[in-house]
Amino acid sequence: MRIISPSLLAANFKNISEDIKKVESAGADRLHLDVMDGNFVPSITFGPMIVSAINECTDCHLETHLMIQKPHKSLDQYIKAGSDTIIIHTEASTNPKEDLLYIRKNNVYAGIALNPYTDENCLLPILDYLDYILIMSVVPGKGGQSFIKSTLNKMENIVQMTKDRNITIGVDGGVNLDTISKVYDTGIDITIVGSALFKSDNISQRYQDLMNA
């Protein structure tokens, strides 16, 4: 079964609660929150106050994707804001194992993200501490980018790497009607969909089209 986690970065923030209701009505039970600090990535988005506000208007599972340097300094804020999963970047963490353990200690699912050109073998030492792996299929920091086809091999490799473990695998970046089937064919669990969903004239219908593509 396909699982889509709508990326709220592409939603209409003037009326975000309505966009959340639309994807919930369509069947979504997860939401993806992109936190960018202007350092690890060039863009700046939002912080824990917005995560907390979103948490108050939905019962969806909130996966908070921290695209920030030294994430350990901010973990408490995003835990308190109501994140159900917190995803840090292997390229940004000074001690991924310690950070993942801390997230789990606070009863939050622990995730790691890796950029398109980061070797997936970096995951091997920390598999025991992971609940979620997020594979970036675009360079992080900007929405609406084109899907990097070479990441399909990485997806297949990570699916094999984790086949005997209870780890959820997600893919983020450039997922749309043209690419979504290729992504799911690799065996991953979740796709993060932003522009291809929220920029549609009919969000509910587009959600169903993506589920059935």
C-alpha cells in the first residue's frame, strides 16, 4: 500500500488549516514539515512555533525534517512542539548516534536523511538506532526541483540494507505523477509530495491520482 506524506512547505500558508483538511479528507494521515535554517541549506522556512501551531490543528503524524546545522541544539524545541518523528541529516549532525538516541529517549521516532550524493553505506553504523530513513531525491533546500534518477539505485540498496529491520523508508524530492510509480517500485514505504499535490487545482483529486498512478 502506498503512503503519501504531504509536504506542507508547498501548501498555502495563508490558509494552511484548509489545505491540511483537504489532504486529510483525501486520506493522508501523515504530514511532512521542512525546517530550514539558512545555513545547512540556503533557504529559511519556519521553526518550532509553526510546528506547534500545525500540531494543534491536526491529528496527523507529524514528521519534522530538520535541514539545520548541529540539530542537537534544537531537538528539545521540536520535541516539545509535538513532532512524532524527527529527521536529522547525516551531513549536519556531529554525532548522529547520540542525536538519534536522544530523540528516541523522548518517545519520538528517530530518523536520518541523506542527500542525493551521500553514500548510503554511512547508514550501516547507525541502523540499530533508526526508525526512519529519508532519501533525498533532490538537493535539499528548495521546493519544486526535478527528480534525480540516479537515486533510484540508492533506494533499492537501502531497501535491501534494511530488509530484516523495522525501519520506515521515505523519499523526498521531485515526486510527481511521472515519477511516483518508479519510486514505489524500489520497495520504499512513503513518498513526500509537495508541489505536485498542493499546486494542483484539485488537491483531493490529485492525491487520489498520485495514489493510483
